[in-house]
Amino acid sequence: MQIKEMMSLVEHLTELRTRIIRVLIAVILTLIIGFIFAQQILLYLKHSSTASDITWHVFSPMDSLRIYMLIAFAVSLTLTLPFILYQIWAFVKKGLTKEEQVATLRYIPYTFLCFMIGLAFGYFVVFPMCIKFTLSVTENLGLTQTYGVAQYFSFMLNIIIPLSLAFELPIVVMFLTKLKLLNPKLLHKVRRYAYLILIITASLISPPDLISHLMVAIPLFALYEISILLSRIVYNGQQREQSLSQVEYGIS
């Protein structure tokens, strides 16, 4: 019995190593793509409405390389996200029923869509608010506006990447509900604590003023409420399937 368990453990670790290697290969390939298109992306961002009035500078010989790495990383994360999610699904699918395998596989396109919506919301809504706030503070203090290009993009990614991941909340909740690790009752019970965490997240992402906090926190609250609704739909579907199964097999 122990030998079989050891063999099973070795097989799982071997499969995990294989999937990690596949993900690393995909990340490397997409990083190369990011490097190839980094200059075009940089020029587009430079001429966008958010950055058109800002002069970028480099403060060290490594800044140019650093900005290429930041852009390539963002491109790689965006392109490889569906593949990474598929590899995770393929690794855990053996522990799922056929119905759960099909249902969880369907979540992958929606996960990517939610990530892109969060990316757009972060770049076109939250990031411009942060830039306008910092510019106004700089002007009020009578300081000269000098921005390092690497610091500018680090600031931008530190805002939009966490926000993009936060937009994955409804899909994650649906997935965990499908696996019976979450349910709507538990989400209702911890709502006040979840809201507190979302408020802290909004305060870390947005500028330190009430309006900006609300503009970020309210969409996060809406995401949580949508998550509860979707969890209830999945949970009720599971309950109906369970009831039908009991009736079919004559279980009272």
C-alpha cells in the first residue's frame, strides 16, 4: 500500500514538474515577444492622453533595460495567463468529476476576460486619477516635474496589475463554490471583513483622497456582490442536481 502511495506521489510530482516547465517555456517565449514589441508599446503609452504632457527621463544606464523588462513582463503575464490557468486545471482535473472538469474548464476564458477588464479599468480610470493627483500636489508645492521612465512604469504597474487580479474575484469564487470550498452563506457571513479588506486594497491602489478611494472601492464592492450572486447560482445548481440524484436513486 505504501509503495503504491509513493508511486502515486512521484507521478504527481513528475506531472507538476512537467507543467511548471511548460509554463516557464511559455513565459520565456512571451517575454521575447514583449521585448520585440516593447518599443511600439512604449511609444503608444507615451502619446496617450495620460502621459502626453509628461517628460520622461532616465537616471541610470540601467533604466532603459529596466523599462524593457517591465513592458515585457506585462505582455508576458497577459499572454500566458490563459495557458497558466489551463495548466492548473489540467493538473487538478484528475481529482474532479467529469461534470466538474467541463465546468471548471469553461471558467478559463472568463478569467482572462475579467483580467482584461480590470487592466482597462486600472489604466483608463484609476491610473489617470493617480497621475492627476500627484501632478496637482507637485504644482501646489512649486516643484519641478521630472519623472524617471522606469519609476513611472513601476508606479503604473503597481496600480493596474493588482487591480486586474482583483477583478478575478467573481471567477475565483465560482470556481471554489463549484469545488464546494465556498458557499453563499459563508460569503454573507464574512462580508464585513471582506469589505474591510477591499477598502484597504482601494486605499493602497488609489490616491489618498476620499473621492478616489470611493471610485476604486465601489467597483470592488460590486465585484464582491457579483461574486455572492454567482456563488448562489452555482450552489443552487449543485443542490438541484443533488436532489434529482436522490430522487433518481430513491434516497429519501
